[in-house]
Amino acid sequence: MIDHYLWGACERVSPEAPVQVVNIDNESTLLGGAGNVINNLKALGANVDVIGIVGRCEISDELKGLLDDIEVDTKYMFIQQDR
């Protein structure tokens, strides 16, 4: 799971519905769900391996990159072509 955050400022309320219109200034992508737990374990000094199956897509590549950034072994993270 990946958390995608959008950062911006609200300058007005939409005339069509009572919702704020936000001008996006910045975006960030972080590990979410179990990935957040993995990140916390790594911060505490634990050795962590990831075991699981992901599909072949842009998001799974991004997930692997985020795990590689914090030096998590992803050799057991398998890619299933039709997933």
C-alpha cells in the first residue's frame, strides 16, 4: 500500500458544491499500511524482509523503489504478470 499526499492551499469554495478548491503545490508518496510498519521497524534497527505478490504496474515499481530506499530486502516480493 502506498500513501499519496497532495499539499496545497484552499483559495475558494466551489460554486457547484460545498467543497473547497485546492491549488496543489506539492505531492509526496510514502509507504502506507504494512509498509509503514516496515519503515518503523527499520527506524528501530530491525532487519526486515518483504514477502508477497504484486502485479506488474507502475505502483508496484514505486513500492519496490520506496522499500529499496530504506534498504529492505525485496527478493521475496514476487511479480505476477496477470495480477
